[in-house]
Amino acid sequence: RRVLHGEARRGRPKARSAAAALRRLNSAVQYVPYRGALGPRSALRLVRQYDIVADCSDNVPTRYLVSDACVLAGKPLVSGSALRLEGQLVVYNYRGGPCYRCLFPQPPPPDTVTNCADGGVLGVVTGIIGCMQALEVLKIASGMGSSLNQCMLMFDALEGRFRNIKLRPKKPDCAVCGDNPSVTCLQDYEAFCGSSATDKCRALQLLPSEDRISVQRYKELLDEQVPHVLLDVRPQVEVDICRLEHAVHIPLRKLEEKDEESLQYLQKRICEERQKTDDQTSLPVYVVCKLGNDSQKAVKILQELPAKEFGSVLAKDITRGLMAWAAKIDSTFPQY
């Protein structure tokens, strides 16, 4: 759906913008835009009106909602997803194949899910997956049948490669499509998943308030020239866009992997800053990322570092990250 929108329709509801773009391609087809968020009260009624459903959503609660609605209504679901440079395509609930819950009975922990706003996605990738979705819809509608009801098509844009992965069959004990289903009506999927049904960046709360500081408070510490280390844990591609010049850069992934070279570099910088202060016991390490989510994960890792090697490290996260810095401290700082 991303390839349907252009600058001329900026600010218009996405459903209406998409319908307008499609009418220009083929005015003989009837397009019905629905403005508003899809929810448990409306999903089943809408799904029952159509023969095939194509899911282009970008959050976990909506994927469970749409899949359950398709099972309850007896409709095939052509589901596509994309993140960064990768895409996936599956056809659920078709000719005895599995549904979404067969593959994922329980949602992932909210803090492990990367959405498009956090991780980014290349528009070309969504266009490729969208075209493949349209192909599967046409094959099902024409009676040719889909080849993806028992396998997942995976696309790697970086390598320019497609591959198929065989999926497990429909589960007899599936909660919604099994022999004795326990899910017989749509539920509160945000509560079930522990996250919001939106692609907007959700603010995680992984740390207590005493382990976090605002961008305003950090600016005060900078102005007061308080010795500290600022650790930027964003991926390199984001650091290349913009950064605070005095920040030490170690991607979160390196910290999670306990990368020895990265930890030695951090230890060296902490020692250098500690020499500037009379307090040899603890040195503040402030951690920043784009939005203040990955930085909290990094703080939890730093708090577990061995004191014998790193000394007493007072790690804190900068709330809302660099986007808050751009909004409240430096309006010239790039937002992306």
C-alpha cells in the first residue's frame, strides 16, 4: 500500500488516498474506503462482506484480529509483511492450511517487536510484497488456487533472493481453527498482545523513573560540564544520519552479544572520563537511542556488567531519545 501514496495527497486519510490512486489505474472497479481503525466490533462484519482478505497491517494485535476474523468468517487470508530489507508472504486459512495462530499461538513480548517506525522499511520491498499479495488474491479468486497456503515466501532485498519455507500443518488444538476452539468470538487484541494496534512507536517502560533522565536535565549536565559518558546504541545506519558529536557509539546488538571489543572500548572511555573526577567509585553513563526504547534495554545490560572490570557504573536512559532532543533542545538536529 505504501507505493499508492504520493505527495499530492499528503494529509488525506490513507484509505481514501489508496482508493483515489487505484481509481486512476482502473476506474471500472468499485473501491470502498473505510476510514477508522479496525477493531473487534467491526472486523467480523467487514470480513464477512468479502471473499478474500489481504492483510497489509503493521502491528501484531491487528494481525491476530484479522486472522481470527477470517477463521470465524471462513475466509482465506493473504498476509504480507515487510521490515527493513526483508518481506514475507503467507496465505492462511485456505484449503485446510494453518491460520496465523497455528504458527504463533502466543504473541511475542512487546519489547521484542520492531515495527516499521522503529526499524524502517524500504518502500520498494513493500511494493514487491504487495504485488505478490495481489497475485495470490487473483489466483484464489480465479480458482487457480494459491501455492502459499502451506509455506511462507521470504524475500531478501539485499541478496535479491526469494525462498520458500514449508510451514507446519493446521494444528488440531489451535485456539481458533482447531477441533475444539476456545476462541469463538473476537476479543481485546491489544490486551492479548500487550501492545497497541498501531504502527506508531510505542514508548516502553522498562526502567524505574530513577534510572531515566529527561533531555532537559541532560542538557543541564552538559552545560555544567559534569564528567560522564554518553553512549549511543543506535545502528550504524542511523548514526550516519545524525549524532551528538561527543557520544560513544556501540550498537545495542553488540551489547546484547557481549562483544568483547565493544566492551573493552566502553571500559576505556569510562576510565578516561573517571580520571576527570575525584569520585572514583561511580561514573554516570547516559544511554541514548532514537526514541528511548533501545536505550532502556542497553541500561539493563550495563547494570549487569561486572564491577571488577567496569567499576561502579551509574547507567541511566535519556527518555524519548534523540527525537526528544530535536523537539525540545535543538530544533536544527535532524529528525528521521
